[in-house]
Amino acid sequence: MDCIFCKIANGDIPADVVYEDDEIMAFRDLSPQAPVHVLIIPKKHIASLDEAGTDGELLGHLMTKTCEIAAGLGLENGYRVVNNCGEDGMQTVRHIHFHLLGGRKMGWPPG
């Protein structure tokens, strides 16, 4: 598969990993949009949230671990979790991923 996030999850491409278990991985974004910007992915290839189908347990695990990752990165004052889905949602990599952003006050509206 020619998916960059699958290659990162398999260890074929190096990343600054901040968390990893058997099912998910979190690593620092190469183009951070906040002082803390981590991408959290399932190791299983799922193209987008629209295609998650029966993977609710995996996504639940990912979201639960997101809270732990945020705490471990010192984001006690808050953080934002973003999922871009599809072309209009600006999803640039067709592997479901969540952006964990923090370390500064977030603006609203985000778009």
C-alpha cells in the first residue's frame, strides 16, 4: 500500500512518536499549526471517518488514548481534536487521523 501513514505505522518512515500501542500511534506533525501538534492514527488502514464502518471499538480506543496523550503532553489547560473528512473537509491523507492541537488558546470558528 502506498499510504504514508501506513508506512509510518509499519516503521518504514521515521516519525517523532509520542505514543504507540498495538492498535494506534501518535506522532508529531511535520508542519505544526500549534505549539503541540500531534497526529493520532489507527495502525489499521481506514481511509476516512466515512469508511470507519464497524471499527467503533478501535476508534473508541483511539479517542480514549487521545485524552491520555494530551495529559502526557502537558495540555491541562485544554486542547482541540480535529478530524478532516473528504475533499471539502481538507483531508489530505486518505488514512483516518486526528490532529491533537494545544499549547495555546484556540480561535473560534476554526474554519
